Amino acid sequence: EAGVTQFPSHSVIEKGQTVTLRCDPISGHDNLYWYRRVMGKEIKFLLHFVKESKQDESGMPNNRFLAERTGGTYSTLKVQPAELEDSGVYFCASTRTGVKTQYFGPGTRLLVL
Amino acid sequence: GQQLNQSPQSMFIQEGEDVSMNCTSSSIFNTWLWYKQDPGEGPVLLIALYKAGELTSNGRLTAQFGTTRKDSFLNISASIPSDVGIYFCAGQLRYNQGGKLIFGQGTELSVKP
């Protein structure tokens, strides 16, 4: 069974540009989560999808961040326009409904210059 | 928002030594989890704890769910070089059915051969 995959692995952009991150969860996992780790701090929750619906988006920092999961399979997280403080590692995790263990992808390392 | 206080932030030990790290919170958690992150990878689940007072082992790793549901510790015995990485505690709040994880700041472990 393939694990959670994320693309790209690294992204370096300039302030004001747009970046789109992609996450492919494990097949059959209805629950998809986005998290972010900034500058060696804790990993922080951003939002949670159940299939294509946003279950909890309480962790989204502001309206420059837009997450989608059309069709309930892969998800994208777009940052527009990017700011310096958006730099960090963005993780995606997935799990089946009723299962507590979340499986994490390798992350996308975003650097905004 | 909810916070987990994880300590120590970093540890430098000699191969063969035992390691102990812990997490505390002012909130009650339903589940405590311990993850390890290797460089360039995403967090991988080491141990999951579901009951207050539960003590669980996974090889050289032992973790306990505090009886107050507000703390947990992880012990690693007889450390080896491949134990190097960042260890995160994470909890799921009692009232949150969506399953989002609250993470500690991480403990960076370095093992000298």
C-alpha cells in the first residue's frame, strides 16, 4: 500500500508569488489533514477534510490560504500571495474514518524569500 | 489555544545511554501519541496510548499515559545512532471528535557513537 505522497518536496518562491501544494492520501482514507511546522516550532493543525467536505478549518492562518479536495481524493493547498512568515514545512496526513492513527506524508518544504 | 509543553528541547547523549522526554498540558487528552521525524521525512507513529495510566512498549521504547490525562512520557533504552531525529508528542482532545492532533515543540535527539 502506497503511503501519503506530497508534491513538491521543496519550493522556493518570492514574496507575493503563488504556490500550490498537493497531497495524495492513502487510497481509501476519507480523512485528510494539513499541518504546518514553522521555524522549529510545534507542528500546527491547519484543516481537516472528510471526503470533499471541510470538517474543521480552525487552524487556517488567514484568507491567503485556500484548501480544496474536489472529488474527495487528493487535496491542494494554495497560498496566494505568499508572505515571508509562510515559510515552513507543510505536512499532510490521512486516516480511515474510525481509525485514530494518522499517517503523515514527507512534507513540502516552502521557503518564501 | 491548547498547548503541549514538551521537554527537553534537545538532547545530546552517548550511544547506549537511556533517554527520557515528556509532555504536559493544561487540557485533558483522550489519546496521546509519540511520533519520530527523520530528516527529510514526515512524522512516523511510534506509540499510541488510549487509556489513562496505560504503559506501552515498542522494542526499546516505552511510553505512559498519565493518570490525570494531562501528561505523557517516552523512554528510550540503550540508545543507538539510528535513534537520532526529532521526537514529537501529540494529543487528541477529549471533546474533539474530528481527530486533529495537538503537537508538542519536539525533542531533537543526537546520539554520539
